[in-house]
Amino acid sequence: MDDAQGRRGIPADWKQAMYWFRKAAEQGHAASQYELGAVYLGMSSAKTVPLDRQQGLFWLAKEAELNYAPAKSMLALSEASVYEQSSQPDQPLSVVAGQEEQTLGSRVFGPLYDLIGWIIAATLFAYLAFRSRALHPAIRGRLPSFLLKKYVCLSIAALATIVATVRAVHWW
């Protein structure tokens, strides 16, 4: 399903769609189990389907057991602290105010996600500083010439390390 209007301008019939999704899901169809979970949790465009958090989590967990990555991600996201859990099962998950602009990684893993990014950047530039000659000539040709200079890469690596350290100290 693309949106509430359906595909190619044909009105969506979510009642009928849910009937067939459930039939297929009960027979083990992976995409249908995932779609049912998403719709029941309110993470889909089906605004006319009553929300049922218990059913949504059931179908996503069933699919996550089969190692379906999108189901695992949605299950983790539905349990992430960035979402406010309503005490009423017919209310959708809603994003905590002020966190709408964060990346998915930041929402799920919090400050650790941003810290890891700076550590990876520091490591990458340290590698470039000491091993740029070992790079394949085609890759070296695509890099800007200033990135092949050891002092530039070490300076950037040091800066990224300082930022990572400041973020880690601030986080703890």
C-alpha cells in the first residue's frame, strides 16, 4: 500500500486489505506479518484501521523471530524511549516533543550513536594519515589532494577525537 489514497488513484480499501494481510500472515507470509504489525502500531498510512498495540507487537515479533530486518528495526523502534507509550492500547505511538529532528540511530541508541560517529571519523582520518600510500591508485585519484597529506589527516583525526571526548564527558 502506498498511501491512504491507494496506488494509481484507486481508493484504498483498508478493511479489505487487512482481511487479506491477516489471511496471508496467518499462513506465514513475511511481508503481510510486517505490514499488519506496522498498521496496528500506527506506523503506516492506514489511518482508518483501529490501532492495537498488542496485535502490532505480536505480528512484528513473529516476523522478527524469522530474522526479517525491517521487522526487527520496527520492533526496536516501537520500544525505543523516544516514543511515548500511551496507557490506552488504541492510541498510536507518538514521538517525544523535541526529538522529531533526530536521526533514527540517535532516537534508538541515544548519545552513543553520535559518539560512535565521531570515533569512526577519527579512526578513518588516522588511517588515511598513515596508510594513504597503501590505497589503490584509483581510490587515491578520487580523493582531494589535501587528504593525502599526513598533517591534514592527523589534524582532522585529532579534532574528531577531541569532539568525541567532549561528547563522551558530557554524556557521562
